[in-house]
Amino acid sequence: MARNPTIVAALALSLALVSAPALAEPASVAAAVANTGARSEANVKLDENRKPAELLAFLGLERGAQVLDMFGGNRYWAEIIAPAVGPHGRVIVWQPTQFMNDKRKAEFDAFAARAGNVALITTPFEAPMLGTEAHDFMIMNLDYHDVYWQSAERKIPRMDPDSWLKRLHAAMKPGAVVGIIDHAANPGGDTREVVEKLHRIDPAVVRADFERAGFVLEAESQLLRNPADDRTTNVFDDTIRGRTDRFVFKFRKPR
């Protein structure tokens, strides 16, 4: 069977760095956020509504962390986290093949070459290949709801969230932190129908899914809440885009 070169590269980086112990000190997130010259202009513009320094402080990112950045092909979190975790840390970005193209891949490769502690894995959305007990910190920003989405145009099949999360659970080390941020939907209704119409998800559904997968909710934050958003508008509508009401969950995989 042919070996996927992006997976091989990511695993090679993991093997090179995983033996380095995580240092018991906070990551230098504020400095990484402030170093806008090392980040893409488009990503810097997102900071106001994402509050990355405050968010990563809440999740407890540490220097030396072995990080999994889910759906991170736009480099937003990797540009901040890679320098923040330092030379003994590493960032593995997973991006579905359905959301990757040649331009994005070339831009990511150039960034990874500069960063030195970043690698990219691309596999089909429905079959994430993330390793086993390989990561001690994970972030998934505004994307979990898409596990309930399907699209013939984007070649995304109907997925089973429980099966999908089993792969995620297996990839995390015991004691690992999992940070989930997503667009909030109002309670009730069919989850798949809500996702299809609004690209939002009920926070209670997300909590139940992750707890069923074996994660424990450790904390939640109001950092990205927006009470002015009534949660009835599609997140891509210009009247609310970038300013949606968002929930933040900090889960942990028990030791």
C-alpha cells in the first residue's frame, strides 16, 4: 500500500520531538500573538473575535506541549502555537482532504519549513488518521459541527459522530486537554438539520458527544459569548459572520 507522504512527515516530526518532556510552564502565547510580522495578515485580522491569548490561557497550553490542531489548514492556530510551545513542543495540523487544495498546501509547506516544529496530515474527513496517544493538547475551532454535515458537492459523506470521536479519543494521551469552540445553536431541533441550515450546534449536543466518547468536561468559558446573536442566522451571513455566539469547552481525557 502506498504511504501518504504528509502522514509520514508528520509522524517523523512526532518521533523526533515526542521524547522531549513538556515543561511545566505556560506557553509564550501573548508574545506569539503580538509578533504579527510572523503571521499572515488575514489571520491577524481574526484575533479581535477569537481572543487567542485569553483562550489558550484558559485551556492551559504549556510550553513543550505536543499539540493537535484539528482543521488547521489556514495556519491560524499553528502560527501562534508553534512559537509559543517552543523547540521542544510540536504542532500536528490535521486538515481534511476535502478542505485542502494546492495553493493552501503550498502556503502551509512554506510556513512549516520556517517554523520547524509543525507538520501537516491530510486524510479524508470521514477517516482522520491522528496516531495513538500521540498528543497532550488539542484545539478544534468552529468545526466540530461539520461532523454532522454531509455534502455531495464537497464529497463529504454522512458520518457517525460517535465513531469519529473514537479516533480522536484514541489519539490523545491520558490526561490530555481538548479545547472545543463552536458556533452556538438554540436548544432543540434535529442536529443535522440545524447544521445544514445554520452551521451551528447546540452546546449540549457537543458536551454529550464528547462525554460519551470518554472525555470529561473540566471547564467552560464565556469568553466568546455574544448575547446579541439570537442564534437563528447562518454563520456565513454578513450580518453575523465573525461575531457569532460561541461556546468554549475544556475537556480532558482521564488518566
